[in-house]
Amino acid sequence: MLEMSAQINELQAAAYHRERVAGRRLARLTGVSEAQALRHILLQAAAPGSLDDLLQTRRAAREAALAQRAARRQHKLEMRAQKNPAAQSEVEAWQGWFDGSSHPNPGRIGIGGVLHGPAAQRIEICAYAGHGDSNQAEYLALIAVLEAALEVRPQALIVYGDSQVVIGDVGKACGAGALVLLPYRERVQHLLAQLGGVSLKWIARHKNAAADALSQRAVKQQMTKLQQPADI
């Protein structure tokens, strides 16, 4: 069940909008599940190659698109700094993306993250993180990104995530917010205090594809590991 959930999420992340629409239409016409219908649509798109090859190619494309967006933003910042020297500090800012997934919810947690530096540095995070719900997964992903940032000590850092719950919860005072999230919030606040100059910003899910793909991959890798026969 867990592996199926991770596979469905990977298919949805890989599919283009028109393919998701075609999958829903096929599901209505044939009575199969949307996951089965979408798999059929993607198998057609992959031919004569394999579905795994298609998923790998599109995953790489999503990550490349993220890198291009980061490069375009960096270029805009540099152009702005040329006109306004006061904006120079933003040129030196790192950018980060985080995402956490839980299969099912609550269930096994995968965390994903990406850090981009102004000199084309790239750090990826893809890890299995135990058991919990989706909010805990998102918080663990954010913590992992901030801990990775602590290793490079950026002068400024902008971190993007698609979890409105976590982005909104981070700034809450002691005693506010969900009690179950308190240890995560305190850890994030401690890391933010150590780093300084960090901005957290919410983005739509489709703009967080690279971090999402890494979190899904972490769950899939864990399930594959569990299914391997134990050494005798």
C-alpha cells in the first residue's frame, strides 16, 4: 500500500497537465482507477522506451527547470545590484527548497531538499526520516535544509516550501500552534537564530517539484530496501 502510494505520487509528479486530464477521462470511461489510467497514459508516452526511463527523464527535467529558475533569479538580482548597490547582499543569497511526504498519512516519511548557491553550488537532500504525518514530514525536511545550510554558512538564504502549515507555524510564539509540532518549531527557530538572514516563503506545489521528487524517491528507496530478502 505504501509503495503504491509513492508510485502514484511519482506518476502524478511526472505527468504533464494534458496527461493528467487524459488519465481522468480514461478512468471515467473505463471504470479503472485514476492511477491505473494515468499509468496507461504514461506508458503510451514512454513507448518505445520504458516507463522508468520516462520517469527518470522527467525527474531530471524538473530538477533542471528548478536550476534554471534559480539562475534566472540570480541574474535578475545581479542586474538589480548593478543599478542599486544596496541590493548587493541579495546577489550573494543562497536559495533552498524543501518538501516532506508521508505514505500513508501518517506513515513512512521521506524528506527532500535542494540548496543552490550563487556560484552554482548545489546540495541535494533525499532521506528516509521514520514515521509521522505530513506536517511532521514537512518540518523535518525544512530542518534538514537548514542544517545543510549551516554547513556552508550563507550570508543570506531564501527557503521555499509548499506547506502553508509549516511556513505559518515557524513564527508562532511559545504556547501557540499545535503542541505536537512544538519540538520541530523550536528546532527550526534555533537553526534560524544560528544562521541569521533567512527568509521563508510559501510557493505553490508545482513550483516545488525537485524537492517533492526527492522526498518521494526517499520513500520508494526505503520500501525497496524493506522488500529485499534478508541475508541468510
